[in-house]
Amino acid sequence: MSGFTTLQLHGGDAPADAHAARATPLYLTAGFVFDDADHAGERFAGGDGGLTYTRYGNPTVEAVERRIAALEGGGGALLLGSGQAALAIALLGLAGAGDRVLSAASIYEGTRGLLLENLPRLGIEADFVEDAGDLAAWEAAIRPGTRAVFVESIPNPKNDLVDLDAIAGLAHRHGLPVVVDNTLATPYLYRPVEHGADVVVHSASKFLAGHGTVLGGVIVDAGRFDWEPERFPQLFAPTRVGGPSPAERHGALAFIGHLRDDVAPRFGPTASPFNAFLIQQGVETLSLRVARSNENAIAIARHLESRPEVHSVDHAGLASSPYHAIARRDFPRGAGSVFSFTLRGGRPAARAFIDAVSLFTRMTHLGDVRSLIPHPASTTHTQRSDDELRRAGIWPGLIRLSVGIEDLPDLLDDLERAFTAVAALERAAPPASARPELTATEP
Ligand SMILES: *Cc1c(COP(=O)(O)O)cnc(C)c1O
């Protein structure tokens, strides 16, 4: 099996169940029966590798884990209840009180909040690198307590791609694992493990599930990081009663084994087998959906760039993007279908634009088969100060698109309707400032 689409259908297939079901069966069960008292004891001792309780393992959930691990080129995976659960559990498995996480500044707002507010309450501090392209800045920010380096493969809304090979090379020279949120790229466009990532995280709620129906998250362990016992003692500690450590139990997959055995089941953000079933269905068409969304997205990005009402378009697939060279080198199948553009007319124009669409859905989700349109400055990014928004390039006139698989002419028609609304607004009230896209002319 070598083709991605073959792998998304067959990767990680287990022997058929008792009824030889072709599709992955849905095991909607809390627990699994023991034959007798001794059998129960063996199960708990881990003897026969069988299942006990769905928080520790479930056949439907494990089928998805094997398939996503195969698609990402990793050694093992853990499916959890949401993308945020996956990020929290991955970071809690790496860092404890007194440790630090080093992150790019341009990351998903939920993760940024986790690093800025929740983890510090547990004694885990975060450092941020403002310009992720500045290797010297990464190096200067590594401290003795740093335990992980974190980036996103396609940050949103600005599509400011990172040179993962360079960042991973630097992190590894300092003995640090690299965690990559690959949600927007999906393994079809980009496999972080091939660029040096040690741990890959996804919000499976997005492209993997793909249909905007369920939440899920996944952590993939590349299975090749050389964990040092001094920095990661949790992987080398015996159990409370002197049993084997994660490293002894799981070898090269000590990290994901530790998360599966000791971290995720105790904090408890378990994936529902029902959601796992729907994620598996989504994964089976991933390449087709992502390829189609990409074709639509780059065509729309080029169209937007040609419009006089548009100040700028942030899509790394465009030659005008400062990240185009990375896109050309590392994203041969396209740089994704979630991007933003900024209207010259600032916030009033953005509001008129968003109000006028009828095919694009006004929603903050992404990676759906349907096209979605949110206004980051007034929705997803309201926890940033005006100064932080300006530094991140999230202007009042910036609109994000997550382009779906609809027919391109229908999407372009919908955008045309929105441009007509913007023109009508500007005829009625011309922008007051010369650079309205940069000014918050209204709250
Ligand atoms: C949506 C998203 C998350 C959070 O995932 P949920 O499934 O909503 O918890 C994390 N990272 C990125 C890049 C996302 O887009």
C-alpha cells in the first residue's frame, strides 16, 4: 500500500470482527466482558492485550488511531474527544510544574489560551517566538526548563507557514521534541513527521471528520524521539507499585503509551466511539475532499487578489505571499483551503460582505465540506488586544474563508453578491480614512 487514497481506506485494517463486517464496526459499549475471575485479573495485568473499559481502549477508536497513524507516517496514535483535548494531553504528557513550552506566536486561539492561562496555573509556562522564520529567535528563547517546541504547519488566518525542517533541526540539537498541529494541512498536504516533527496533533473535528458533525482530536507519535531520562522522568518511572515504566512497556512508543495508559484516561477526555466511527468515515474520503477544496481555494484566492476592493490576500499558494517559497518546496499538493483576505473598506465593508453571502455559511468552524466565512477580529480573536491584532496582521477588514467542495462558479457568484453589497455601502458612505483596512472605524 503506497498511495494516500488507498491508505486512507485500508491503512491499519485489523482482522475482520466476528461477523466479517467490511466497514469499521461501531462498538458503542462502555466495557468488555471477562470470561471469569482469573481472566479479569489477566486483563488488568495487561497479559492478553485485551480491552477492559472504553476510556482505556475501544475497537472503533483504535481502528481510527491505526489509520491516522498510518496516514501521518507515525508509530502510534491516540484519539481524544476534541482537538483541544489532544493538545492539552500532549503538552501535559511532556511538561510538568517548573517546565516550559516554546511556541510560535501565530497559533490557534484555543491553544494560545491554554498556554497563556491554563497551563501556567499548573506551573507550566510558555514562551513565544513572534517571527517563526527567525531561527536565532527560536534558539535564544530555549531555556533550561523548555520541554517542547510547538508550531502549526498552516497557521490561520494568515497562512504564515513555518520552515519545520529548520526549526526541528534546531530543537533536536537542544534535545527537545517538536509538536506540530497539522489540522489545516492534513496528512494529504503535509506530513510533519517527514519534516522532523516528533508529535503531530490534529483537531479531527475539521478536515479529518470533514462534515461538520462531530468533534475529535488525535495525537500521533513518530516513535523516534530520543527521550532523555533527566528531562522526561515520567517516561522512565516505574508504576506506583514498581511495575515497568512507559519506556519499558512501549519502547520507541513510550510517549504515546504513557499518554494512553497514564495521562489521557485520568484526565478523561475520551473520544466517543460514535464520533470515532464518523471520523473514520470522514478519513476515507479525505484526499478527495482536500484536493477539491484546494482547487476551489486557490482559484478564489487568485480571484480575490484581482479585485480592486481587496487590499491583500493571505494564501501561501499565491506568489505574493511571503511564505510562497515554503509552500512551493513543502506543499506540492497545495497550501490549503483556509485563508484570509482584507477588504480596503475596513470593518464596515467586512460586515456588509459577510452579511451579503448566502452560500458561504457564517460560522467559525473550518475544514467542512461546506464553505464557511467568519470575521476573526470580532469572533475567534477577541481575546487579543488591538496591538496584538495589529502585530498579527488581523485587520478590521480581514475575513477568513474555509473553502468547501461546492462548485466553484457558485462560490464565485456568492462572493460577487458580497462585493456588490460592499460597493453599495461605499457609495452611500465613502471610507473616512485613506487606509481604512488598517483602522477600526467602528467598534
Ligand atoms: C479547531 C482547532 C483546534 C481545536 O480543535 P477542537 O476540535 O475544536 O477542540 C486546534 N487547533 C487548530 C489549528 C484548530 O483549527
